[in-house]
Amino acid sequence: MGKGSRNRQRHVQEQLNSSGRQNKQAKKAPKWLTPLISILLAAVILAGLIASVLTNSGIIYRNRIIVESKTGNYDITQQTATFLAWQSAYYNAYYYWYYAYLGYITDKTVTAQYQSADAYAFDVARYTVQNTLRDSVQELVETLVDYVAVCDAAEKAGVSLDDEDKSEINSTLDWLKDMQGAYGFANLNAFLKGAIDTGMKKSDIKHALEIVTLYNKYILQ
């Protein structure tokens, strides 16, 4: 992934972190926003769907590996997939509210009921991981297989996460910690269990973010 892509990702993160401080004056969406959203969502949306299927339909048990990595470093567990589901739903809902706020989507309901994109996205994401998606299970499993295969290929090709990649991952963890405080949870693990899934821990989040980051880095290089 080039520096330009990383810079654009940081722009997205800054928007997420500062959304609670948005003023009420509509702003023109940056030119890079639409293609970046497509890249981010394409990278996690299908994996997110399978997470919701597996988490809620009882197909597997907690901590059971869904897809096994040949290198042993990129196994996708139920927790990993569940976080991807939550993250995908959050980003989708966040930008839906944002576009509605700017008038690009003619839906006044969400902006009337929710004062910020964060509040709307939080509720939508929590609802998503608590409800069942039962369609195209096999197709979605194949998508997770692709995630693992790409990460294994990246490792064999000598591609790894550098300090800048790790900094981006830590920024996402910091963002979750800020959200934890905003919603009154005592610590990050309590927030993850209460807002995302009962078995979720910080280590699960970090592992999921490492997989997504390496996947994007390898296919976009």
C-alpha cells in the first residue's frame, strides 16, 4: 500500500475520531472519500457477513477456528470474524448518516433520530452482530478462505506489517478506547464484550486488524 493510500486511511480515521465535534454546517465531501469507502468496505464487508452468520446461527462454537492459516499466523476464529462484521456494519452506517447529513441521501430519519454518525453507527453495528444473516453461507466462507490465503501469500512473499501499519492499527485501538469512555464502560474489554460480542477481547481485535491491514497491503501494493 502506498503512502497516498495510508494518508487517505488516516483521513478516514480522523473523521471517525472527530465526528462528535462536527458542526452543523454541511460540508462538501472530499473527492477521495467515495473511492476510499469502496476500498475499505470491499475489504471487510463479505467477511463481516459471514461473521454474523456464524456467530448467530450456532454453526460453530466460540474460539473454534473458521479458516486455518497454512502459515499458522492468520487463523480466522469466530471472534475475528465477528469483529469484522461489527467494523463493516459500523463503517457502512457511519457513512450512510454522513451522506444523509450532507444531503447526498434523501433520508432525514436517521439524522433526525441521531445527532451524530457515531451514535447511529454504534446502534446499527451492535444490532448487526446480534442478528442472523443466513444467506449464501458457503460463498461467504470462501471469502474468508481468500482472506487467509492472501495473508499466507503475503508472508511467503516477504510482505509484512511495518511500523506505519502497526501505528494505524494502534490508532484504531485508541479509537475504540475513546468509544469505550464515551459509552461509559470501565475498560476496553468490557466495552468489546458489551458492545460487540460477549467473548470479545482486545487481542481478538488486534488480530482481526492485522489480517485486514496485511490483506489490503498485499493486494494494493
